[in-house]
Amino acid sequence: MPPPASTTGCDATLNEVLVIGAAGKTGRAVTRALVARGVGVRAAVRAGSRGIPYAGELVRVVTLDLVTGAGVAAAMEGVEGVYHLAPNVHPDEVAIARRVAHCAVTEGVSRFAYHSVLHPDDVSMPHHQRKSEAEGAVRARLGSATVLRPAAYLQNLLGAALAGRIEVPHSVDAPFTNVDLDDVAEVAAHVLTDEGHAGGTYDLAGPERLSVRDLAEIAGKVLGRSVEAVEIPLQEWMTGPAAGLTEQARDDLAAMFRSYDREGLVGDPTTLRRLLGREPRSWRDVLA
Ligand SMILES: NC(=O)c1ccc[n+]([C@@H]2O[C@H](COP(=O)([O-])OP(=O)(O)OC[C@H]3O[C@@H](n4cnc5c(N)ncnc54)[C@H](OP(=O)(O)O)[C@@H]3O)[C@@H](O)[C@H]2O)c1
């Protein structure tokens, strides 16, 4: 049984949280959610990163490199919480998780959350399997860590929906329970700042079971214009949009799309609903 959600609000003693990957899609959302709760954020980016997360009194940018380990321990000095995520489909995700968790122990960090993925044990997707191993690596060092397992974000398809054409290299009829990234970030801020989440593992799936065809149809209605759902052959994706990726990233994502073809990516929204203490945001909400 996961520990119950706290509704007591922010723990006033938490001074600052280090957010890894703070210039990225997830890191920015988590930074925003923590700042909205009045928590200071040490925003970790790579040296030379062009995507510096939003500035403000509560945000201080630090640089580190997750692959070499440079700056990781220093970035944790004096922080009470760490939100760890790995760069997308990174081949060294497990070693990175081991290193980050080790530094968190050494630096005496009291709250640690790891951003995993829904169904990390699905062996048909190598990057999910790495997340499963990374969860193990974190847990071996920090039994009190909280693990979040989000479904795919609704925001992944938002730009395409707004542009009128959602093109995917898998079946447009496969089912998904995509989740609002800001809901995920709100939960991330909860688990780091509220009591009662030590050792918890939470699936974070959205409230609706929808295919890409459904998502396009709803977007069309909300936006008042046509939105197409288009399936392109995987091979076309590999030589087109994915041509600039490394071979490993391309293969990992191709395995993911094949898995989506077979069964989509579906989870149970109950935990997300409980942790938020409200109904999770729907696709219509996100579009609006
Ligand atoms: N997208 C989804 O639907 C979804 C769902 C569930 C879980 N996830 C997981 O969420 C995680 C984050 O995804 P995302 O979409 O937020 O990724 P993202 O936008 O690519 O952000 C990743 C960040 O990591 C930084 N980074 C890359 N290499 C680094 C290094 N060597 N040292 C330090 N920082 C480095 C990047 O910095 P730069 O800005 O300098 O490149 C980037 O800001 C991934 O592990 C993904 O599997 C994603």
C-alpha cells in the first residue's frame, strides 16, 4: 500500500530543492510547481545550455554534467531535496541514477524523488527497462526515495494538435492514458515538500483513455478547426524526423512505437487523482 497523500500543504522547513534537467520539458514544469509553492529551486543545467529555466528570486541556476559527474556533488551542497530525471532515452541512465543517488546520500539530502516512467518493467522497451534498473539503483542507496511513474505527457502532442496534424509512427487507434505535465509537476512538488511520501512509488496516468484519433477529434472540436490524425510508416519516421538521433535513441524509440502499436500505453488514474486531491486535467483542459 502506498503511503496516504498529505493535504497539509508545504513543509515549511524545506529550504531548497535541486532540480536536475531544469532546462528541459519536465524540469521546467517541476521548477514552476516548486516555485508556486514558495520553495527555492537550484536549477541544474548543462554548461552552455541555451534553455536556462525561468529566472526569479527563488531560482538559482547551477551547472553540472550527469555523464561525467562534474558538479553533481557541489550542486547538492546544502539542499534538502533533489528531483532527479534522466535525459530522454539516455544510454547511461542507470549509472547516472547511481551517481546522483550516491551524491545525495553523501550530501545528506533528506528528500529525493526519481522521475521514472509508467510500466518501467515492460521488457519490450529498452528505455523503460533502464528506468526499472535506475529505480533499483536509487532504492538501493535511498530507501526513502519517492518514485514517480508518469504516462506519456498530453503536451507531447499539443503543438501538433494546434498545427492541425498529429502525425505518429504507430497506430492512431492504440489506447493511451496520457497525463498533463503540470499535474505531474504538481505531484512532484507535493512529494518533495509534504510529509508521507518516503518510499512511495506512484503511477501517474491521465484520467481519459484516448487514441491519437480520439485526441485529434477532440482537439478539432475544442479548437473549432480540422485536426488530422495521421499514421506514418515507422521506416519513414526513422529516415525522416528521427534521422538526426543517435542509432541507440532511434532504436529505443522505434521499440517504443512498436510497443504502442501492440498495446498503447495505459495506466490507472486512481493514484494521480488521490495525490492531487482533485480530478486530473483532461485533454480538453490542456487544449483550453
Ligand atoms: N515525455 C514524456 O512523455 C515522458 C513521460 C514519462 C517520463 N519521461 C521521462 O522524463 C525525462 C525527461 O524528459 P524531458 O522530455 O523533460 O527531457 P528533455 O526536455 O530533453 O530534458 C532533459 C534535460 O536534461 C539535460 N541534459 C542532457 N544531458 C545532460 C547532461 N549530460 N548533464 C546534465 N543535464 C543534461 C538537457 O539539457 P540541455 O537543455 O542542455 O540539453 C535537458 O534540459 C526522461 O527521462 C523521460 O524518459 C518523459
